[in-house]
Amino acid sequence: MSRLPAVKVLVTRPKQQTARFAEQLALAGADPIEVPLLTFRTRNDERNQLLSQQADRFNWLFFSSRNGVKHFQSVVNHYSHLDNWRHCRIAAVGQKTANAIEEILDRKADLVPEAYTADDLADAFAATHHAASRILLVQGSLSRPALANGLRQNDYAFEKMVVYDTVEEQTNQTLLNDVLEYEKPEVLTFTSPSSIEAFFGFIRSSCMKHTQLDKLCLVIGPTTERAAKRHGFHNILVPDVFTAEAMIDTLVHFYEQRTGD
């Protein structure tokens, strides 16, 4: 049974993640419109080649996203072998990342904080592990600095390994403008500040940009919420748990309240 009215929902997630989110929205009763604004590219460069071959320098791997796990596997397999990293313990931000570690690396995360934020992972690690830990922090090009800052503040030695780049899906600029003009989605969804930047960067008309600000803006968490507010959105929904599934539940709850169900 549908939980949502057939509202048109714009799905802007990176193209590697769009289909699953759109499918979940459709199952809930919405009419999803897929326009990926970003994509991910594995970063194979000299630094990552060197780090991939220096597993013995580290005893902890820190992952802040599923993408980090996926692209770490790709980079290491390209230059070395995952078996070289078996001795390292693993910390993960959130259960989704922990699940990815199990699925992709065939390992279980050793540390997963209860809250799904990088700040909580840094605090949880500092409470139980000494400063002699040698950490490789695996991230994307646009990852927030919170985890690195938290480790730095607690005097941990670590290196960062940027295993993927987030880039704009320029080929979808015309598609986005056509969708906004002719299909007129009622709900806009964003899962990162960079997706909001791409959204407004792709829109050609200043009038069209202004029109979007009155729409319902569904975001994945507080960082994206702050970006939405900076751009002028004022009808913003944010879930208590920072997952795509929780976004849909929040949207369902919003429409249930409107209809009195």
C-alpha cells in the first residue's frame, strides 16, 4: 500500500546511487524523477599507489562512507592486494559504512559509533585507544574535515588517502533544466552540499533558480541542511537519522501530517 501521494520527487544523488533511491521512493508511492548531478571517479595517482603499497605503516583504517570503502578496494587492488591490509583494524562512520566493509572487504568493522557522524567516531576512538595508533583515513575529495580535525585534536598520527573524486555530471545540465521547466517536481532531494551547488550551477535562468526556493527541500543531514539554507531554501526537511531510507520516512511523515492520516 502506498504511503505517499504521487508527488513528483527530484532525485539528484550521484548516478551510482540514483536508481536505488528512486526505486524506494516509487515503492512508497511517489513519482521519482532521476537527474544525477554528480558522479564518483576512483583516484589512481602516484600518492595512492605509494600508500597502497605501505600497509605495514598502519594499524587502523578509518572509513567515513560506503564510497570510501568501494574506491579503497579499487585503488588497493589496482596497485597492491587487500590481503596486505588484513592486520589493520577498521573504524566506520555509521552502520551503512560498516555494512559496506563487510560486503566489499569481507571484514567486520571493529569500531562503529552509535551516532552516524564523523565527530562521534573521533570521540569514540579517543575514549578507548592510545595515541600510538597509526591511522590511514580513507576519504573522498569533498569529505568533511570533521574526522581529521577530531583525530588531530586528540594528537593522533594519521595520513589521508583520497580514493575518489566527486565531479559534476555536466551531461545532465540540459535534462535538469527541462525537468524543472516541464515536469515541475514538487520535492527536491539532496544528499550533499555539493549536489546543491551543482543544482544551482546547472540552472540557466535566475528566475528558475528563484522558483525552486519555494519547493519542499528534503536533505540527508545537518551539513546539507546548512547548504540548503545558505542558498535560500526555507521549506526544509531533515531526518533524525542520516540515511536515504530515513529521508523517505521523513517525507512520508510530512505528507501524513498534511492529510491527517
